[in-house]
Amino acid sequence: MYQPVSISARSLVFGYLVLCAGCSSGAQPTVYFGHVASVSGPDRAIGEKETLGIRLAIKELVEDKEQRPIHVKHSDTVGLGEAFEGQAVRLVTLGKVLALYGGNSADEVVRLDRGLVPVVTPLGFLPRGVSDKVFSIGLSPQRQGEVLARFIAEEKKIDSVHVVTDARREGAQAVADAFREAFRKSWEAGKKEIAWTAEQVTIDKETKFDELGKRVPSGARALVFSGSVADFGKLLRELKAPDLLLVYAGPEGAPRNLGDAVVYFAAPFAVDKELSKTQEFADRFRTAFHEELDAHAAMAYDGTRLLAAALRRAERPISERLLEELKKTKDFAGLTGTITLENNQAKDRPVWVMRKEKQKTDTVIRYDPKN
């Protein structure tokens, strides 16, 4: 028997009670969305933050009397990538959800798409083979590579980079290609007399990280890694060049469990002192959950509200009408920037370069779309 899973029974009940508190006997029937993620086990951090972002979005939507009552059913994959398809199908067939939120890898998004309802994903690109029901609102690999290249060349003044790319991961090569092109342009724009290098190495399932760690060119001053956080950690443990500027350019956002390493990465959201609404939201989030806001929570918050806005325009609560309105999304005022879906992908929005040392993460610089 299907049972939606959330971080805890208490949190699920809380969300339902808050929702029904704004209902009356004459209110419209509740509409259900689904959220599929790992919210238990060693890989639960991202799923937990997404769940909190969704909960806060639902709470605020309930307070909007013009909005049709919405409830999100959370389903736990317990860290198993292959479980995304089964949970998506169960949520649609038994849970009667109209749309899904989730997917932080190409494989996860492909599996969610098999639920045959609209999927809003924080992944920054549309994986090969997905239907027109999938909508990407994340940071694109091209934009990620471009921003990191500009940061390294223009802010850090580094002219030699070692790029490591995971050939098994869709989107990784796009990051590397965009990085090399933007790095070249940044150096050649006003520094034609300085030689620059961006040597690329590709890894696969046969890669031996102890050997890879020794292959970093002696002249390289920065290491850019486009792959999984787990493999990035393996490489760092074997690295023989301790003075390198370390940059993570994978799809998982903030790197985790990397010991004492200082690592830079690009993010689609940050609490920015120059943008008052992000600070206000961070305060609301902290008050509600006694936790710090991150990009995963912010993206889930935006994704939920974007679905709700499309549902409001659709008027009728059916997936086909919701799909039509999602495709028309333009200038949606999201927490992570103004979202316009063009060919089912969000157009460029602000991107932040972040610095992480142990458990502390700081904002370094923001790159706006116009720049």
C-alpha cells in the first residue's frame, strides 16, 4: 500500500493541519503535488532542505485566500536512485498528484519523468530523452562553467587550470567546454601577452584516484572538478599539490564532507545583503525551522510556488492544463531570481560564487545575467 514519506510523521501532519485550517466546507478541493527525494540515510541532506523549502512555500500559499488549497506528498527514496521511478509512479497513480518536484541528477529526472505528469527539477539542464513535461529551473552547466572561469581568471588572476571531468555524468562536459571558452575569453580580453592553459582530464569507472592525484601539471594553480562530490573527495585525498585553488563544478551544489579543504563553487542562490528579500526569507526560514537556508531549500520553495502559480492560471486542476501554463511561465518573481521558462528551461538568473571551509559557507561575488 502506498504511503507518502516525509522527514517525520510530525512534519507531514503539521503540513496537512495548516492546509486544512484555511479550508471550509465550500472551499475548492485540495490539489496534490509530489516531492521525491532521499530524506533518510547518509544522502538525506539535500532532500531534507528541499522538504523544508516546500513546507514554507505551502504555508505561505495557504495564507493566500485566492489560491486553491495545495498539499505536497513527500516520498523517500532512501538513497536509491532506481527508486525515483517507482515513487513517482506511486505518487501519480495512488497519491493522485498533478505534478512532481525533485531530481538532482540526470538519472533521477529521467526516472521522475516516467510518472507522466509535469516535473519541475532543480537540475540545471534537460537530460537526454525526457519528455516535454520536464522543466529545469536550476543553474545550467554552461552558465556554471562560464561564471567559474570568469571568477578564476578575473578575480583570482589565475592563468593555469587543471580541469577534471567525469565522462559518465551527463552535463559534465558542457561545464568543461563552457569553462574553457570563458576562461580563454577572459584572459584574451585584455591580457594577450599572457599565456593561459586549461588542460582537461577525463575520468571514468576505471580511474585510479591515487594516480590521478599525481597527474596535476606542476604549473597548474587551480583545479576544477566536474563530477560527483564523492569522487571529488577521493581526488582531494590523493592530491599532491596542496597549494591549488580548489573549485567544485558538479551538479550537487555545495560540496560536503571534504575535511579541511577550502573549496569554491557556483550556486543559483545565496543570502545576499544587497538583495533584501533573500535576507528576509532567510530570517523567516530560520524562525520556522531553526536551520540555515541554502540553495536547495530556496529552489524547492521557488519550484513549489511556480507550480502553484501555473495551477492558478490553469483554472482547472488537471495535469494537461497545468503543463500548458508551465510552458507559458514568464517573469515569475522567484526568490532565486526572475524565472522565465524558455524551451522548458529557466533563462539565466543571478549566479553566486561561494567559498566553503569546513562547515562555514560565505558569498564571494554575484554575477548578474546582464554581465
